[in-house]
Amino acid sequence: MKKIVTIATVEVIFALLAVANLNLISCTKSNPVTIRDTTYTTVYDTTIIKDTITPGPSILSMLTGKQWEIDTAYLSYTRPGTGSLIYVRGASNNVEDLDDVFSSYTADGFYWALQGTFYSSGQWYFTNNDSSTYVVNTPTFGSDYVRIIKLTDSICWLYDSTGSALDIEKVTPP
């Protein structure tokens, strides 16, 4: 009886291998399928991963060409959790009223700020290669050194090294 089971088992294994072999044979590469998207190209049965990383906008382009307004400001800020909150846009109990403060930077180095009817302008430039720190020079206020903490198309967290203040600025609608 053992030999019948053994022979039957061998026949089953042989049948499975034959079916598996047919599946391998049926997977021919004579009819290539090409699927394309922004990341992968599949040709035949091989996937080729392409480097499709597109560089994002530059710091210069995110900072310039917009009108910024102060959303939140802290005084005596040195690190997270420090400083005194002096302004939140729309709040009624602010220490300072900065609702009417707007500023703008241009790609060619021009800077302007407006607070109510007071207008100030000057020049600005990056002070390092990674464009994370810049200086604003105005005749009224002199040199102001600023470090960019976070910058997107719609929000800018600035640490004013000169005044030890943190300003969170947002872009106003055009």
C-alpha cells in the first residue's frame, strides 16, 4: 500500500510541476506591456524606478512677491516655550496692535513695510548660502537680523535676532 501512495504522491508532484512550468512558459515577453506614471515604468516584467523628484520652490520665491502680515508675535523669545505672547491677529487683549502691519520682499532686494500710515523701505539680502538668515536695512530702524525658522508659500516663522522676538507671519490675500 505504501508504494501506491508513494507513486500517487510522485505523480501529483509531477503534475504540479508541469502546471507550474506551463504558467512559467505562458508568461512570455513577446507581448510587452508598458505602464507609465510619474514614478515607475514597467516594461515587460521589470520595474524601473526613476528619480522623479522635482525640486520645490526656492526660499527666495516663497519669501518674495507677496504681502505678509503678522499673525502672532512673541517678545523675549529664545526657544520654544519662552517669551511673552504680545500679539495674536484678531484678539482683543493684545499688548501691541499689529493689525495694520504689512511687509513685502522683492527678488531684487527691495523691502517695504507699512504700519497704518507709517511707511518704511530699504534693502534686504541673505547672509548665508542656505538662505536661512537675512538682514533688512532701513534708514529708520537700521539693520535687523532675521532667521527663517519655517517657510512655506503661506506661512513664515521668523526669529528676529536683533529684537529677540518671534513673529509668525502669514500671506495676505492678493
